[in-house]
Amino acid sequence: MKKLNKSIFVFFIICSFTANAQSNKMNDFINNLMKKMTMEEKIGQLNLVTPGGTVTGAVVSKDVDDKIRKGQVGGLFGITGPDKIRRAQEIAVNNSRLHIPLLFGLDVIHGHRTIFPIPLGLSSSWDTAMIKKSARIAANEATADALNWVYSPMVDIARDPRWGRIAEGSGEDPFLGSQIAKVMVEGYQGNDLSKDTTVMACVKHFALYGAAEAGRDYNSVDMSKVKMYNEYLPPYKAAVDAGAGSIMTSFNTIDGIPATANKWLLTDLLRKQWGFKGLVVTDYTSISEMVNHGMGDDKKVAELALNAGVDMDMVSEDILKYAAQLVKEGKVSAKTIDDACRRILEAKYKLGLFDDPYRYCNDQRAKTELMSQVNLEEARKIAARSFVLLKNDNHVLPLKKSGTVALIGPLADSKRNMLGTWSVSGDPEKSITIMQGIKNVAGNDVNILYAKGANISDDTEFIKRVNVFGEEITVDKKSPEEMINEAVETANKADVVVAVLGEAADMTGESSSMTHIGLQESQENLLKALVKTGKPIVLVLMNGRPMTLTWEDAHVNGILDVWFGGTEAGNAVADVLFGNYNPSGKLTVTFPRNVGQIPIYYNHLNTGRPFHPGDSPKFKSDYLDASNDPLYSFGYGLSYTTFSYSNISLGNKTLHPNGKITASVTVTNAGTVAGKETVQLYIRDMVGSIARPVKELKGFQQITLAPGESKKVSFTISVSDLKFYNSDLKYVYEPGNFKVFIGTNNRDVKEADFKLE
Ligand code: BGC
């Protein structure tokens, strides 16, 4: 044992010696380079431009080639492929005075060419190893396409389904969000950024973007520090601790100051408290947008951003225009520019770009590694694991591999809508629709009938807004009545109806907030007509946000939420519909009954007047016209089998601050098919110096059980699971009573009590 400790010690000494030597080498290199740089050249490094490609705002950079030659560009985003990227890199390396290579970034959010489920879907798998694998594959493809920087993971906690960007994150919970943030960074960056298959991650959007008021995109955020520290900041911190190379500022204000000018956020918290050493990039034109926020003119906002701690300006070019003047006038110090420039050069150094600026430009890899068969197979598996079975009365699912299926709905055969938001490099033409997937999987004994039944929406103004990137909502030549009649006739000929309804891909994502989050009227009318046929109905829901589905839940027999599942979604949906994969996803965000309940999330505080069913309702915290309960709660998701849970057995009733206790349950597969279960552990701190949430996720484990099989699942609890930020923002634990809950979701749980001494 002693010998082992000694060799571990020696190993660590060698590692830290090597790391120091490497960092000294990097510092020497960058010091030498910076000595040769003029102030203008340093400022040039701080400029990130897009020649087109991904444009999410007003400005598209002009004269990009010329600017690269003049040393006025540090990085490019929005272009892909070894040819284009090599060409741009050659201008920087051959024609700029100091030959400094460029960074090449892109929004690789849920896969690059092979598209995986949208992040909200990925998170619903609760399978962190698999999520990491998806990021690894995305990094492989991105680097094969010559990129070295991805604008992901998006780790904004979001509890408002009106906000379209809820699709891009991992839902409402800080614990799960942190685990996913960490594995995404690890998946992208690996353990060596200079490898030609790893990319620099960019954690976004720092910070609190998911709490935009009223769910309206880019809106203000106002939040107590206690809530920030306990509930919203942990995933960013987890990504920083995992070594993320860069972080992107958010569009919103925090305490009245836009994140991009927020010195407390970018310097005091991020750099000083968290020790972040990487580079801070703004979001798209978020510097110049501060003029609209009322922070000053273009020059003033550049000054604010630099002094707050911004290193790189995405697209606004205000730093390029004004920084030199600001330094001359003493409003920004030369050291601030040096520090920002150094961080960008460090990123380039770590990516190995000074050794070989073309290390990511490999034509052979671009030919063989993009959308390879192996990647597509992974995408199919991953997609199936992201689906959440919300309802399954009388085992309407899985479907039999015989008989007649009426496949109905505007999303049943729509290649354009399979990939979901932020799939900028995905090719919708290569995506598998649900119709195609069912044909591939069902076998010859299944007769498939099809009718579109409705347009995704009939609202022409709305359609125009959704279709800005292409025709996601197609308007049929037939009238709504004709389409519904055809669908009803088709349903009448079948044994079961599979209705594929929901949102077009760009009804969620950036700038896609909605006040109505139910099905569009056209689809509601269709579903009502189908229900009237009396046939068993399975609703396959495609969506990027929690939707209000109270009517649907009460009237259809089965609901499978498949999000936007990516390139292989159609095959994966068919795998689940026909029972080749038993669904195992669990919601990572609460589904409200109606918009009026928002924000609604499981880990809320108690009130002084909590409402319990059966109570007299007057003067209780409730609604006159609706229940407090969500439609589907966090952690919820069914399987084709059922799992039964034993009571919790606690190793000890008392936890000593330096000790641990175990909480165990035995889980049994009580059904007739094998299944995967996510066993969830929640804790409640019964008395605190600040009010504590009614439940907080503190652990989860996934097990697979054959029919009749049982497994004991044990969690270890220590004080680190009980800590929180108190009103002095100290990270503390407080002695007292705690409840521990273990179950299949946050509501159906067994519970036990213990005491922390
Ligand atoms: C988005 C970011 C994205 C950037 C670059 C912005 O509008 O908010 O998430 O990374 O554009 O495309």
C-alpha cells in the first residue's frame, strides 16, 4: 500500500513537472511573439469575424481576406471544409506580417454532419457516457471538416418552455446539467487539445441566459445571488472545472449590466473565484448591442467589454475599431489588451496551430470520416435512448409487427424537420423520416397507410416567420377539411393510428420564443378527428420544448416524445415503436399543464402556505383555476416494463461531517420485457438558514434488468451532497434533519430520514 502511494506521488510529481515545462515553453514562445507585435496586431487577434455561413444577427463582416492580411483577424467562424479553411489559413500564415494562424469555430451543437438529438433530447437519456460519446464523434467530424473550435456545450439552466432555446440545453436541474456540461467538454477536448481529432469547447452562454424574463429571447435577467449560485451557475462552473478552453458571454443583463460588460461576472467570479484561464468570447454582436441596452455609444461599449474581461469580439468589430484609441486615451490599459491577446494566442498554441496551422485540414479524413456508417449507427442508438414514453395505456406500445398502421401527420414524412435547431452542417436530405424508419423496421407483415392530415400550422404570418431558413412548414394544396377527411378515412382502415405531430424544427432554437406551447390549431383539429374514429392512437411528438398536452394526455392511448432526434431519428423512432428498443428516457424539464403555471420546476422552495391535495384551498399557495401539479414532472418517463422499488435501507441514521452513509434500494423488473431504469436520488434539507428546495437531485444510476430480475442500487451520501451557498454566498453544510428520496422520477419515491451532526 505504502509502495503504491509512493509511486502515485512520484507519478504526480512527474506529471506536474512535465506540465510546468510545457507551460514554460508556451510562455516563452508567446512572450517572444508578443514582443514583435504592434498594439494594432494585438488588437487584431481580438477580432472574430464571419464571412457568411452562420449569421444570427445584423452584421456580416466585410473585406475579410484583406483584414486577415493586415493582421486584423484572430479567428473566423461560419465556414467549413479543408479547402475553404486552408485557403483562409494560408492568407493568415503566408500573407500577414507575423504569420499567426487563425482559429476556426462553428456552432457544432448536437453533432456536426451526423446530427444527434437536440441537447434537451440528449439530456433525457441521462446517459452521460453516451452523451460524451456524442461529443467525441462531433469533435471527430468537426476536425475532419477542418474546424478547431466548437460553440458548445450550451449549459444554460432553463425553466421556461416559452424560451425557444430551452431545446439547446439540458433542462432545469443544476446537478444533472453539471454532469452533462463536464462530459461534453471532455468529449470535445479529450485530454490533449493539440491532437488533430480534438476541438476547443466553448461553454455558453455566460451567464443565466436561460432565465430571460417571460421566456422572450435576449430579454433581461434579474435574479438573487443565492439562486444564481445554487441553481444557475453550477453547470458553467462544472464546465470550467473540466478544463473548457473558452466561454461565451450571454446577451442578457445581470443586475442591470449586460453580461458582456459585467466585470463582476467575467473577472471577479469567472477569473478570480473560479480560476478560469481560457478565453472569453462575446456572443454575436453582443458588444455593439450594448448601445441598445443604453450603455453608451460604440466606443464606450468596447471600453466596457474590454474592462469587464472580454478577450474576443464576435462580429461587432468595435474592439478592432476603438481599442487603440481607448488605450491612447488611458481608458483601457495596454495590459488589458496584452492579457486578452495572450489568451487567444495560448488557445492557438494549445491547439497546436503554431506547430502546424493546417493540422486540421486533412482531405482524406474529410472524405472518409464524415457521416460514416459507424457514426450513423451510433446516432440511431443515441436517438432511441433520448425518447421519453409519456403515456402507454393498455400497452398500446410496442406495436405488433403485423396488421395495418395508419401513419398520419405533417411530421411523419418530413426530412426537413428531423434535425432540429442548430444543425448548421447537417444535411436534411440525408435524414431518415419516421415513414422511412417504419418501412425499414416493421417488416413485410405490416401494411403502412399514410396521410398528411394537416399542415403543421395554417397561420400564414406564423409560417413565414418559422420558414426563414427554408420550407419547414409546407402548405398543402388540399384544404384543411380535405386533409382531415383523408386522414380519418385512412385511420378507419387501420388497426392503430400513429400520429406524428408537434413543432417544426425552427419553432424552437434562437429567436423562437412562443406564448402558445400547445399543438397548433390545425394539428389539434386533426387529432380530435382521429380520436373520434375510436381507433387506438399513438401520438409521436416532435418538439424542442415542453408542450402543454393536457387534452392529448386525456384522449390518446400512447405518447412518445421523440424531440428532434437527428439524422437517424426515423429509424430510432421505429426501433422504439416496434419494441426493438425499450424506451428509457426521462424528462429533464417539467411539462406544465398550461402556460399560466410557468415557471414550474420540481426543485422549487416551499411557501409558508403550501397546498396539499385535500386541504381547504382558501389562503393556500395555489390557483383557483388549475392544479399546482405539472402534467409530467422532472425525471418522469415510462418503459414497456415496470420497475418496483423496495423501501430505502440506510447504512446509518446519522451522518458525521467527515463520514458517509449509504442509501440503498432494491429495484425489480416487474414486467415481461428487459428494460433500462434510471434510479434517481433526491435530498431535502429540512431546516436551513435559507429556505431550501423541496427536493434536489443528488445522484442517479442506470441499470438494466431482465424480466423478474432484481438489483440492489446503493448511493453514498456525504456532506458534499448537502452543501449549498448561504446568504453570505459561503458554500456550507448545516447540521440537522434531511430526507432522502429514491425513485423512478422525482414524485414516485421511497423516503427515509437521516441527521447530519
Ligand atoms: C448565438 C450563439 C452562437 C453564435 C454564433 C449567436 O446568435 O447566441 O449561441 O454560438 O450566434 O453562431
